Amino acid sequence: MKIIVFLSLAVAVSAVLASLLFARRIKRQMAEIADALTDIKNGNGNRRILAAANEPAAPLTYAINEIVVSYESRLSAIRQTEETNRQLMTSLSHDVRTPLTTLIGYLDAAQKGIVTGKEREAYLETARKKAHDLKEYIDVLFDWFKLNSNEFDMKLSTVEAAELTRNILIDWIPVFEEKNIDYRIEIPEQPFPVSLDTDSYMRILNNLIQNVIAHSHADKIEISMKWQGSKVRISLADNGVGIEKEDLKHIFERLYKCDKGRSEKGSGLGLSIARQLTEKMGGSITAESTPGKGTEFVLLFPGGSFCS
């Protein structure tokens, strides 16, 4: 009987000691969690709470770590957006105010009679071109803000990409001729069904062609369309100054402008918009370039089929 009582007492004491140790471990881990959370609250987003997998508080610490990682990721995205918006405002101030001031100067000179005859006509023509440049710049800004807001709406439908592309390129032929750019367009007389948003596809091609005209210093452009397996491949190649290898890695980033052999004109958003629109339609866009020889942009879109 005494043995049974002694064993029962020993078990009870062991249980109490185990409970005390368990409570002590929990208390220590809670203190560590509280200390880590205070550190994180004070701005140390790299702080993590360590715990072995067999520790009682392990699931809690892992969950907190995941929340911190998610929070830091979102905070980083917000900071990046703020920096991009800051750069945009700086760019807007320079790229809009300067040409607008010049435009007003040309118009004032023509309106006040400071210039007359053919010189006045030349001033008005220059003002017209600068007005169009400003409109293009503002259109790009509008597209970018729209793309990065909840207001962007893309409506996909199966379209005949060959005919759509021809219709877009028709409007560029007078521009090529005015700029003395030889053009070669190779689009076979066969259907190319692709699921596209027509306005977005038009913006992609326009941005790519505008990029060639504004930056490449090319006198030749080749545009082609063909099947590549089950995908439709659209290529735009020029014989311009090309893009340096280091710059090529970044050309689809927002506000990135190449420094070497490139014009200062442009928002730095055109290629970024082209990539975003392409990817939203399930396609891809890549670029290859050789400095001094030219650049080729390639669009790939999954082929579709017309419903009967």
C-alpha cells in the first residue's frame, strides 16, 4: 500500500514538475515572441522568431513569421510605387513643362506677328508637332496609370491577328516614308486566330514602333508574323544603333532609359506598358540586340480558334 502511495506521489510530483517546466518554456517563448514583435514594430522587418519544430509555440511563431514576410513584401511594393510616382512627377515636370513652354513661345510669336510669311508657317508647323509629341507623352502616362489601377478593364476575344496587324501598320506607313525609313512587312495571307484585346494589342505595336522611331536611329524596319508551334510570333526588327547588353536587361522596367546611343526623348514607360499588356493577354515579349547592328522585339501569343 505504501508503495502505491509513494508511486502515486512520485507521479504527481513529476507531473507538477513537467507542468512547471512546460509553463516555463511557454513563458520564455512568449517573452521571445514579445521581444521580436517589439523589434518588428520599431521597423526591423528582417527580424524572425526562431523555434524548433517540436516546441509548443512553433506553429504560432511560424505563422507570425509568415505574416511579417507578407507585410514586408507589401511594404516594399508600396515604397517602390511611391518612388515610381515620385520619379513620374519629376519626369512630368521636365518632359511636359519644357516643351509646353516652347510650344507657347512658338504660338505667341505667330499670334503677335513677331514672325510672318513662311517663317510664321514654319513656327505653326513646329508648334503642331510639339503638340502631338505632348499628346503622345500624356497618352503613355494615362495608359500607365490606368494599367496600375483598379480601373483597367481588358476584354479578350478571338480575333484575326493578321488583318488586325495590317490595319494598325497602314497608319504607320506615311510616318515611315516621312522619316525615310525603309519598311518591309511580311504577313502571310492565312488566318492567325488569337485571343486579344484589340485596343491593348494596338497600343503594344504602336509603343514598339514608336520606340524604334524615337530611339533607334534606324533607316530600316522589318515587321513579320508567322506561326511558331502553336503560338503566333510577331517580330519587329530594326538596323539601328542597338542596345548595350547591360541596358537590355532593364528595358522593360518602368522609367528605365538607356544612356548610350539613345535619345533622351520619351517617358521611359512605353516598353513597360507593352510588356504589362502582353502578359495580361497571356503572351510574352522579348528583345535581342547587337550594338551597332540593330534590335529585334518578339511577341508570342497563344494561338486560338474561331468558333463555328
